[in-house]
Amino acid sequence: MSKSEQLFAEAQQYIPGGVNSPVRAFRAVGGTPLFIARAEGAYLFDADGKRYIDYVQSWGPMVLGHAHPEVIEAVVEQAQSGLSFGAPTELETELAEELCRLWPNMDLVRFVNSGTEATMSAIRLARGFTGRDKIVKFEGCYHGHSDSLLVKAGSGALTMGVPSSPGVPASVADHTITLTYNDPESVRECFAQLGDQIACIIVEPVAGNMNCIPPEPGFLETLREVCDQYGALLILDEVMTGFRVSLTGAQGHFGIEADITTLGKVIGGGMPVGAFGGKREIMEQIAPLGPIYQAGTLSGNPVGMVAGLETLRLVQEPGLYDQLNARTEKLVNGVLDAAKEAGIPLTANRAGSMFGFFFTDEPRVTNYKQVMACNGKQFNRFFHGMLDEGVYLAPASYEAGFMSAAHSDEDIEQTIAAARRVFATMA
Ligand code: PMP
């Protein structure tokens, strides 16, 4: 029995499913999750001491790679001054100032402890600001596990929301309209019918929770347009894409203006930090300035703030994003070539240093239905083959992959060589 198997068995005695976030349990791919002992740069080391080239990178935050020495040093130093005060610190202002300086659509920003809190609060703010209840989201986009957002649509663009989980009241789900990603026409139709009741559209400007689906040209522009036309707010959920797709996220990359932006992952450098921010007149409605309530005992946590500050300082080193993009492109092209050689149909998407592979004959994958129609069995064989080879991919076919600045050319070449060997066994 491996150490991970033993630890997983013990964990299941005390923690539901042995994990604190479901996808970690390897349910989609089968087998035993790796229990991680430590991580460094591009690598994870499991409890059995085996090394893996890691393309999960804690689901996105570790854009510099794991345990960057300067981030760790800042965290350790800050921790010695105390872990939490429940009172303001200068560090919060420093990080807020940095975000507002870099992101043109952010005049004011509030820190929270997770992406879920950021989107949940942004939705409340949009509802409070507009005085409307309905929200629009897209099938396959994930915005955390709050009630309003844990909803997927039935068939037809305007069907009432159906909760994705027991425990979400139908009366809450009723206010959530779910449309098809990359289908601007359905958005126009929806607003033509219900526009004056819709508080906001929330969208992942590159979808990273149904594998990796970039926006088609014109899709995000349509969202901006209908929001302006009907007085709704556009929430760009950049929890995953912020400081990942580019220094200014997907909104900078695609040139789309957000009313409210949500951030998480990279801005905490691996610590639990989220944020939501936006235009001054909207953000001024938040307590204590305005009547819309939002709070947090550990929000703006000093250790999280320094991890974020140090990470954001380091990602601004010249050429970092160019290097990330080039490495990601090299990986994606190498794996595609390897699949082709083996005669395995494979398609890929990439946005900055986010990427995804699809086991399908379709030359392009642009929405949730197509993602769900991919060959899951083949993905699972690929996943386990790569894991045996010492390459850690996300343990589900509907998750994006992430490159870090710590991945070397050699790591990528090793990954492609591993993929070639695994494809050969699958052909
Ligand atoms: N929004 C997006 C786009 C996400 O990818 C995630 C998590 N992967 C969330 C929100 C929720 O963040 P958290 O898991 O930190 O609550």
C-alpha cells in the first residue's frame, strides 16, 4: 500500500470523501489522490517521495511556481509580526493600490478570503446597486459554491434555473438565468425579454472550469453592449484569469471594460485571498460607505497580503508573461504532435498560460456541450498514464491546465516525451 493510499484511507474516516474540495478525490478519473508532502518550483513531491511535474499549480495561484523563495521569505517574516489583527494594516492599502494602478476598471477594491466570497459579494453588490434580482451566467462557468451561482439551466435559453445541488432553494435558483457560452444571440434574446429585471451578467472571460474555452470574437463585446443598453452590470470573474492570461487579466487582453471584477488565486500567491473591485460609484455602495453589507474576520489578512504583494511584484518582471505564453504554446503543440503521430484525435485550446486538451474529432471546442461530448475514457487513460510518468495533470477532463514561470524547457520536453509514450499505449 502506498503512503498516499494509507493517508487517503485515514482521511476518509474524518473528512467527507477524505478531501476538503471534491475534485481532489479523483472521482472523475478513479484511483487514489496523491497526498502531497511538499512542492518546489514546477514540482510536487507526494507522500511517497515521488516527484511530479505539476500542471495544476494549486489550480492556478502558483504562477511563479511553488514555494518561490522571495514569496516564502516575505510570508515568514510577516508571520513573525502576527497572523491576524482584525484591524487595518498598511499592507492592505499597498495591495489595493497596486490592483487599482494596474487594472483600469478598478477604482476601489475590497479583499475577501476566497473566489467564492468575491463572486458572491459582487452579485450582492450588483443586485443592491441596480435594485434588480435576476442574474445571468453561462453553462459550464463556475463562480464558486454560493447559492445563486450553483445553478445550471435546463434546456432552452430562458428556462428558469435548476439548482446544481440539493440545498439551493428553488426560489433562489429562480433568479439565475443560465445561457450558452459563446452564444451572443441567446444573450440578446434573453435581454430583449427580461432586460429590465437583470442586475448583472457574470462570466469567466476565458472559461477555465469546463476545461479551457476562450471567448469567441464578439462574445464578450456583446455582453458589454447589452449591459450598457439595459442598465445591467458586467461582472468579469477573473479569479482564474487575473494575472494569468496577462498582467491585466482577460479584460486587458481582450480590451473589455468590467463594471465589477472579481479576483483570487494569483493575487494571494497561494494564500486564501480574493477580491472584488470596480467603478467608484458602484463600490461606494458597500458598507461602511453604503448600505450593501459585506464583511470578513480574516479579510485582508496580513500574511495573505504580503504573499500577494510579493507575487505581484515578481510577475511584473519584464518578459515573464511572454515566457509563460511561449512555454505553454510549446507544451500544447508538442502534445498535439505526439497525439497526431499516434493517430489519436486531440484538440487543444490555450489562453496565455491556461490550456486544455480535448479527446475529440472536432477541430474546435467552444462550449460546454462539446466539452461534455469528449471521450472521457481516453482522458482518464491519458491522465493515469501521465501520472505514472511523473506528470500531474488536473484529475478531471473539464479542468484547465496551468503553466508556471518555474517550468523549464526541459520540463516541457520531458512532458511531451511522456505524452508520446502514453499515447503509444492508447493507440
Ligand atoms: N471563480 C472562478 C472563475 C474560479 O475558477 C473559482 C475556483 N476555481 C472560483 C470563482 C471560486 O474560487 P474559490 O475556490 O477560491 O472559492
